[in-house]
Amino acid sequence: MSLRSGAHAQRGQTLIEMVIALPVILIALFGIIYVARVGVVNERAQLALRYGGIAGFITGSNAYSAANIYENLSANGMPQPCPTPAMGALTGASPFPEPSAAPFWQPDTAASAPCTPTVYGLGGAQFLASHYFSATSLSISGGVDVPSYIQDVLGETSHVVGASEAFVHPAFPGMILYCSTEVRARVYGAVTASGSSIPPTPIPNGASNPSPAPNNNGVCQ
């Protein structure tokens, strides 16, 4: 065999090896990029959850206020404000000042479940408001479409990442009124001079003689 023919054979072998190895390398490379995208979306979901459970609750609910007490003197009052995850965090937009994230780093689908609040009592007399605390459960999810070239490998067309967490905080006044008929009766008597005065606004519907909510209504435990 001449040197020329040997070189041709070597080049032909290298070409065959490249044809076999290149698709594997490319699939592995783009698979790593896909995994990085999933990781970023998951991080954003965690951030959105924490913002909604902490900053969103503190700044947007006015939970610890006299208005919250007055509103919950009526049986028609909402027993609790319920913060939601900051969906804008999934795109890098509101409530944060930075520019929106590039589309590649955003989820293809996003959803948040309704907030679920629960109030727990530590026992003892109902009027001991310090014995109450709330647990607010939030959840958020983001879906990332799986590229077609690795769908068979992963066995799915879309991958969903998400986060869920319960945030514990002191029960706010309105919720304590909602869970304790004794506290409600005492506050109502103090605000209305034992029922001789009309409750101040913003009592819903101008109610002057609200009936207490049940003590065990599925929210209080």
C-alpha cells in the first residue's frame, strides 16, 4: 500500500468517526443547554414564591390594621387576605425593576394555585389572641417544552418545575375574629359600645348587628 492510499484511508476513517460522533456531541451539548434552562426557570419559580409569600404579604394586604378588624366584624367580611406568587418574576419583569428576561429563559407555560390559608390555635382560652398563628400555603409552576431531539431520551414533551411552601406568621386580627366567637363578641362590644352604636366603616353593607362566624369552619384548626 502506498503512502497516498494510506493517507486516504486514514482520512476516510476520521470522516466516518466524525459522522458517528458529531450527532451524539450535539445532542449532549443542546441537552446541557436545555437542563440549564430548566434550572433557571426553577430558580425563578422559587423567587416568585418567596416574593409572594413574604414581600407580597407585607406590602399588599394591610392585614394588621384597624380596617381589617372592622371589616371582619361582619359575617360578610373576607376572613383573610391571601397573597399570590409574583408571576412577573418568571420573566424577570414586575415586580422587579430589571429588564425582562430573554424568551429562552422564560417558561413556556406558567400557573399558580389558589392560596390556601389555615389558622392554628395552641389551645387555652379563646380570648388569648397570642395563641393563634397562620400558615399560608402558596404554589407556582412553570412548564418548559422539551426539544424534539431529546424527547425520546427523556420520555416527555414538556417538563414542569415548580415550588410550594407554607409561610407561617402571626394570625392577623380579622382572622382571629373569624376563628374565635369570644374575641369577635368582645371586639364588637368595644367598638359599638355594647351594641348601642353603629359600627364604623368600612363594615360591608353597613351592617350594625353582624352574627359571628362559626368557630370551626374549615379554615381554623
